Amino acid sequence: MFNPLIQNKMNQKEEKPLKKVCIICAKGSIEDVYATLVMANGAVMEGIEAKVFFTFFGLDAITKKQMKKLHTGVVGNPAMRMPGGIPFPTLLGIIPGVEAGVSAMMKKQMENLDIPPVDEFLDMITAGGGEIYACKLATDMFKLKKEDLSEHVIDIITVGDFYAMAGGENTQIIFT
Amino acid sequence: MATKNIAGVSVNVDDEGYLTDPSQWTREIATEIAKEENIELTDKHFEVLEFLRKEFETGAQLTIRKVGKSGIIDIKGLYDLFPGGPLKKSSRIAGIPKPTSCV
């Protein structure tokens, strides 16, 4: 859509299009992981190079055993609401099975919007040339080896390696 | 609304060059728009374009995932056919509006 505000800004100062995004995912809830995956996939779909670095709890998204079992936090999440918009009582969230139920519901709603499960999303991102990396420090901490991770993970790298990839004009580092 | 002369036909386009009336589309128009994107259309391209047009007619929200599951081509192949913008470029060449989905 034509947006006069954006157009005006572009006229004032010539803006060069984004060339590369380096996205860091440090959390393992559904919403944090999907924020990363949607942004990475969106980048490659626009012809923007994407490098994704999973660290700490974000590693769940690329760990074979965990990637299909991501949950969303139902305790202490003030934005959590029941269908119909009634606030979701935090105390309900502590009942066994509630978190799994809410998470399943979220996944179903995403599926309806054609948002794929994590493993398929990684397929899509890498098909478009996006690159997936795991953090060395965090894999050491969680005692994970390369073979525990999705086959889409190119390598386990240090933060220094990651910064080395983040060079170049019109590159942005995004922390989701 | 702007009009543009593509392949000898005057068609209605939006600011970004997407056809606003998909019924004005022809294979010749597709070939011309593809040239602007530096893409030379093959039969495989046309298969994808026809699929997109058919899906659009049914009112479906287009995504690369849907194309990947169409049985025509996988997602990697789609990127190879329309480099740097698999869904946007293919939609523009297919003469349908700019896709509004984020996947």
C-alpha cells in the first residue's frame, strides 16, 4: 500500500533497502520462536539474506527432541486471554495440562493461517537460502551435540563467529 | 488508477505494477512483466502462475507453503524460479494482487 509517511521519509533521505538480517532467538516459548521464524522467513521471501542464531532456551526450537513440543507460558502472562477475550486467570495456568491445551490451541490457530510447524518452517527458511546456527556456549551448557540438533543447523558457532557474519552494508541484528 | 501498456495491451496497474484486474492477464503480459524482473518464463513458471491464479480466484490467502504443497514444485524450486521474491514476483507476473500474507 502507498504510505505517504514512509514515502515522505524516503524523499527526505535516500534509504537503501535492507540486505541482511541476523536474528537472535534466546527464548523457547511458541511466541518467541515464531517471532524469529516469521521474521527470518519473511526476510528470505523479500530477497533479504537471513542468518538465525539460536541460543539459551531458544535452542529448543532446533533441538530434535523439543522442537515439536514448544509451549506458550500461561502463568504470569498478562496478555493471555480465553476465547471471547476474558482474562485468563494465572492460577488456572498451574493446573496440569492447561499449558499444553493452550499451546495446542495456539498451534491449531497458526495452522489455519498456513503457519507451519517449527521443523517445516525451518525447511522453508533454508529453502530460501536462510542459515540456521546454534550457540556454542548454550549448547555446552545444555550438553547438546550437533547430532541432537535439526539437520538444518549449519554449525555450532561462537558469538564472535556470529558477529563476523553480521558485517556488510545495510545489515541489521535483531533480538526477538 | 494507473494504466500501463504491456505487450501492446493497456492494463490497469497499481503503484507497484501489480495488475488490478486479473482478467486482463495474458501469457504475453506475463512474459513482459517477467522480463522486467529478469526472469525468462518456462513451462514450469506458467504452471506455477496458473496455480496462483486459480487459488486467487477461490479467494484463498496465498503463501509459499501453499505453493510448496501444490505438487507442482517445492519451495526451493519456487525460489529458483522467482529469485529474490518467490511469492511477490510470481504474483505480479501472474497478474494477481500483491500477496498480503506474512508467510
